[in-house]
Amino acid sequence: MLRRAQRAVFPASASASASTCAPASTSAPAAPAVPVVPVVPAVLAALLVAALGSGCSAGSGEPGGHASAKPAHGQEVAHKPGSAAARAAYAEKVRRTQAARAVAAKKWGLAKTPLAAPPPPAVKPKITTRKGFEVEGGENLPPVFTTVPVKGKKVVFLTIDDGSEKDPELLRMMSELKIPYTAFLSDYVINDDYGYFKQMRDRGVTLNNHTLNHPYMPGLSYDEQKYEICGQQKVLQKQYGKRPVLFRPPFGNYNVDTLRAAKACGIKAAPIWAAEAFPDHMEWREWDRDMHPGDIILTHFRGSDEWNGSMTDMVRHVMKVITDKGYAVGRLEDYV
Ligand SMILES: [Zn+2]
């Protein structure tokens, strides 16, 4: 039934690929090019100062990466935010993190060492629904977007959906590489092993809502959609102790009732995606088939039986693409 609904939406393609995953309610909009603001050193310095002033650091963008950012007791006032000492301490921390990453990259067979993400913003950007993705009556409902406003910084975000494949190697690999990612989970594929995602949470990954049963949401009534979203909120709260604020509609399909229901369940934003990663290729939403600052990348918890490789193969491939294009992976929760 799910597949039938999906096929009805995407008659030309059996898969919900990035290039065909525009909401059914909108014709695939001509992708507005994301303006690339050149990052001049002065801007970088300002960002650095802002990040230090807010107590943020590059390390806070990484699972478990915050530990070394904490000064020893009594050293709290050692470095004034923005001071030369603070900048030096920050640079030293980035250097150490990158050295550890280089070792992990070799161990896990990555073509290159992943780049260090820029410091997260002191204040999260205001996010609005992407042009062409609005629904009537959707004002004041959670925004739907494919790209996060990052002021031209070469940072993208990695998100992993559903949850059927539970590969322990993925947990170790991402922790050792210090690559942040965000999960969107559906109960029907995680309920045979909630423990796997507890380990993920304990490694600093935020677990978000992707419905109970992964239905085609616009085919359901408001009440049915609310059951799917609020039901999954309850499951995630019970299992992992936290009620998510992010929701991703299955297949990227939604209508105004989806967003109304999401809001009623406590959801603040509905990030979808600009590109989709597979173990052997990428699929792009934009006409230029390229990456842009702030793009959200989708991939799935899938095994070799479902696609052409393992989860770690997928990470190797997507990280090669991201790094070759000069991008770093940031932590979505630092921005959204
Ligand atoms: Zn999904």
C-alpha cells in the first residue's frame, strides 16, 4: 500500500530519489541558487570570536567532542573570549581534533581526512520554508526546507533515515571520525532493537521523528497523521528520554495537515533534503547537481541486501564527495 501510494506520486520513478522527492503539492520548483557569500578572513575572525564568546567551539559540533573543550577547574577565566589566548586555544583544539581525524580516516579507509567544520553560530539562524515548498495556510507552521542558512560557510549536514539496518561499525566509525549526523527514525523498523539507537544517542546523535509506520502522509486524515507523529513522539520520549523537535515526513511528502499535526505534537521544524547519498552515487535535487552551503544530505540505515554496499561504504563514498568539494559536515542542531 505504501509502495502504491509512492508510485502514484512518482510515476516516472520507483524510488523517492532526491530529484523526484519534491512534495506532491508543488511542481518541482526551479531551484533557486543558494548565493555563495565569499568568506573573507574578517568574517571568519568575527565568527570565531562570536563562537568563543558564546562558549561554543568546533568540538561541540561533534559526538563526544565537547569533552576536551572544558577547561580544568579553576581555569574558567584563563582565556577572555576573543583574546589571543582564546584564539590560540581554539586553534590548538581544532588541530588536535584534525590529527585524531586523520588517524581515524586512514583506519576506516577514507580517501581524505574530513574537513573541520566552522564554529557554529552564536545564535541559530531564522529558518523559513523554502520557496515553492509552501502549503496554503502553512504560515506559522513548522518550516520545510532543504538547505540551512549558513551565510555561505562550506558546511553541509548529514541525516540518516528510517532505521532498519543497525550496523555497530557505523557507530564506531562516526565517533572515531567525529562526523556529526542526525537520525530520523520510524518505529516500525526500530522496534526490534531500540538499544542500538540508545548507543547512538549516547554518542551524541539527536534522534528525531519520522512517524510510526512511514506512511504517505497526504493520503491520511489530520487525525491519522497526528497519530503517526504524536505516536512516534511518545515512543522516542519513552525509549530515549527526549521529545524531538524535528520531524521529517516520509518520502518528503506533506500537506497542511501534516504540518498542523506536527506542530500539535511539539515539532518546531521539518527539514527535508537537498541531496541523497548511496554507497556508490549521489542524487541531487538541484539542477546543477552540486552541493551548496547549508545543504541537508539524506541517506538511510540500509544494509548490503538493500543497496550496493554497507553503511560504512556509504560513509566512505559520501565523505569523499563532501571533502572533494571542500565542504565539512556540521551539526544540524547547532543551526536548527
Ligand atoms: Zn524514510
